[in-house]
Amino acid sequence: MAISTPSSASSGSSMAALMENGDQLPHVLAVDDSVIDRKLIEKLLKNSSCKVTTAENGPRALEFLGLGDHDRHNSLEKGNVSKVNLIITDYCMPGMTGYDLLKKIKESSVMREVPVVIMSSENVPTRISKCLEEGAQMFMLKPLKQSDIKRLKCHLMNSGN
């Protein structure tokens, strides 16, 4: 298991602030086209006291976040953008890759501060660098383990300081 993080980590303060609050569980959006991987990530996150919402692809994730093509204008006007503290997405998905999803999230004035973690079963250094340069908080190799989720939460809490 390898975790890559950018040298100049962006703020994870939304996650850190919520976790210090203690009243609510951090809300994580997990995106993966594999139902098995989605269930595994959901279980690991719930074991680490996270509220989890899952999506099977990039367009569904954008729709949940209020960034879908048909609801982009409505969500900004009404302010009904879904509140998540972290987005964790697979890199290789049909239609829209995790990198494409990352770019769309970082282009959004509303969602750009939300940390995005990319995961992949393939350790491709150029892919990892590209994702981190585009604003990914971390790049993690699958399959994820409980220790990876604990490390992820620690990193996100510390990066807000």
C-alpha cells in the first residue's frame, strides 16, 4: 500500500473542523464503478465513524454534489449543494475517470475546497503526479485496508492546521 500526497497539501480544514466538532460524523462520498470495491470502502469508512454516501460513477457523483449538467444552475441559486467533507474516487471508471471527476470538482467554486482522494489498483507514477497536480489530496493504492482509512483521516485532520 502506498499513499502519495502533494508537497503543498491543500487545506483539509473542512474535515478537521467537523471532526473536532464531535457532534456529527464526517460525510464521505465514495465513488467506484465496482460494487465490491464500493461496499469495501463503505464498510471501512463506517468502521472509522464516517457517514458514507456511494455513487457508481462520476456523473452520479456530480449529480449528488449538485454539479450535474441539468442541476448546476438550480443548486447554486437555491444553495442546496450536498455537504460532504471528503470525496474518495476510483481512477479507472467507464465514461468519466476519477481524474475527470477531480477536475470538475476543482472547477466548482462551491466544491473546490472539499478534499478529493483518488484510488487505483494500478501504480502508475505519471497518473499519480497528474492527479496530485490537479488538486487531489492523496492517491491511494487499492485494495484499501482499515489502516489506510485511519491514515487518511489523520492526514486530513493534520493538513488543516
